[in-house]
Amino acid sequence: MATKTSDSKSRTTGIGTVSTSNSAFTEKTTTKDNAKVYENEMKNSLLHKFFVSALKDIYYAENAIIDALKKIQDAATTDELKEVFEDHQLQTKKHVSRLEKVFKLIDETPEKKECKAIKGIIEEVEEIIKSTEEGSMTRDAALIITAQKVEHYEIATYGGLAQLAITMGHDKAADLLEKTLQEEEDTDYELTEIAETYINFDAEQED
């Protein structure tokens, strides 16, 4: 995706050619499929506004997840699961930093927008901790399921955002979003492996 600065006195739009009387007029353009898309126009587009809104949503979510993962780690029974949650907390901090780079790449300020989906899942985590027996494998099984709900929300979000970034020509931003997507998918797989290897079976034996 090439980006260049145009010094031309006229530009082609969807409704024809718009002339400018000031020879100093410059505006960045992005070339896509042999058509010029003006960055100012792109930033005012409904798709760009939705993209930024969704970035703010997941930015809020990732910050909230960092705190939630500490609670989940403390509540988990097995050392293996505690370690997974600890590792993912550190990874989530990197995801926050990566999102801040995405905001910078599209010339936007990192801001949080309340994510009701994540708030709901975190409330569910707190309810599970209250309603399951401390030190039980049943608690671990329940925590894995809830943690995977978080992962699936993130996978859906990052997958969609990466595709939107590609559509709008934000290739570097897309690369960052796809990297996070892969890490979320890896964590989801790891949680499934732990559950299916022994935790679910041990929980089934509890009275």
C-alpha cells in the first residue's frame, strides 16, 4: 500500500474533479486499486469512525482484563493454570502497548470506551469465584470456561479489526492486530488442552 503527497491543483472525487486555486494545497492520498483515497475523507468515513470506536472498546477491555487475570490467577487451584493466567496477564500488557501503536499509526489518540461485554464476563468471573469451592478442580474448570469466553470475544474482535485495517489500507496496523489475534488463539488452545488433559476429569470426580 503506497502513501504519497500530492501537489496537484486538482483531484478526482466520486463526483468529478475538484480544482484548487492555491498551488500550495497539499493533501495526503492513499493509492488503492488504482484509485486515490484522500486521508481526510477516509478519517471522516463511517467505517473509519467505527474502526476507531471498536479500537477504543478493545483498549478498555484489555486494560480491564489485566486486573481480572490477577483475580483469576489467585483463585485458581492448580499451579499449571495459575502459570497460564500469569503469562497471559503479561501478554495482555503487551497487547495494550500494541493497541497504542495502532492508534498512533492511524493518527488517533488512545482512549477507552466502556466495553459492556467484558464487564459482563468479569462479573461472571467474580460470581464463579464466590460460588465454587476454594481449592477445587471444579473451580478451575469453571475459570477456564469463563477465561475462554474472554478469549473468544478478543479473537472475534481482533479478527474483525484486522480485516477492516486491511480494507482501509492500514497494513502496519493490520500486522499488529493479526499478531495479537494469533496470541489470543494460542492462549485459547492452551486452555482447552489443560481442561481436556486432566482438569475436567478431576473435577468430575469431586463430590
